[in-house]
Amino acid sequence: MERIMIVSATQKSHAMLTQFLSSCGVQAKTVAAASGSEARRALVDGDFDLVLINTPLPDEFGHELAQTAATDTLAGVILLAKAEIADSVAEKVEDDGVFVVPKPISRVLFMQALRMTRAARSRLTGLRKENRRLQQRIEDIRLVDRAKLLLIECCSMSEPEAHAYIEQQAMNQRRTKREIAEHIISGGMPE
């Protein structure tokens, strides 16, 4: 189930937006925030799939919060603004990946924005996973290189011999090259 934060100045507008989401077929756990500062605290404490901001807020307009949510979290962000100013607000926030929906809310336009935020969030999540995987590989390579350097310095091995030794130990012990490298770095030199 999705987690959605609805940021709106009044309880009445929060209830109306919650009911609107339900009428659109969105089943989610909603969290209410009545101001930009309250929403920022909630963003730090929780992980949200969507942040829905109904402008204006009591302590700010809301576009700064939308930019913060879009850049600092993986949440999709939809900003609701009066139709007269929606285009100018969109110009300020669209580079950050925030979708602006004009008020009064059109169900069709809102659903399109919701689908696009979900697609963007899914893609961003995939890219973040790939980034973590690549960072881990880089760290593994660094550790193996440090272990090879130790083998070269302490055991008079050549670089290909050190590399082959680490690979052979990994196969023999059914461990990863990283684990073998960590063992060598921690003092487990061959005899």
C-alpha cells in the first residue's frame, strides 16, 4: 500500500483530497501535514511514495517544499495551484521533477500526473539500486587492489600472481574475493 503525505492548510481540504484520491481508486495510507515545516519534519521521519501539496500553505507558498521533497526523497511530488498561476509555478518547479496540477482539479489530469509520478519514481528507484550496486563493486575492487598491493609488498608476488592467489583462495574457500581481500588486509597473509 502506498504512503501519501497530503500537505494542506486546513483539515477540510485534507479530507476533501483524501476523498478525491479514494474516488480515483488510489488506496493509500495518508499522512496529514498542515504546513511546510510540519511536512519537512514528516519527510525526515518517513518514507513516502507521493507528496501532494495543496497551495498556498500557512507558512510558505509550497513550491519550495515541493522542490525539497523532489530533490531529497524518492517520493513523487504533485503540487496543486490555482489555474491562474499554475503555469508560472510549473516553470519554477518542473526542472526538479514536480508535477503541477491546476485547481479546480480535473480527475483526468490528476490521474495522468499520478501515473507519471509513479513511473518517474519507479525509474528513480531502479537507478538508485543500480548506483548502489556499482558503488559496491567499486569498493570491492578497491579492497581487492589493496590486498594485492599487500601481497606484492609482503610476499614478493607479481600483480598477476597476487590476483590469481586471491581468485584461487576465493574459489577454494567458497568465499567472495572481497572477503578474501578483507582477510588479507586484516593480517591473514599467506605463508
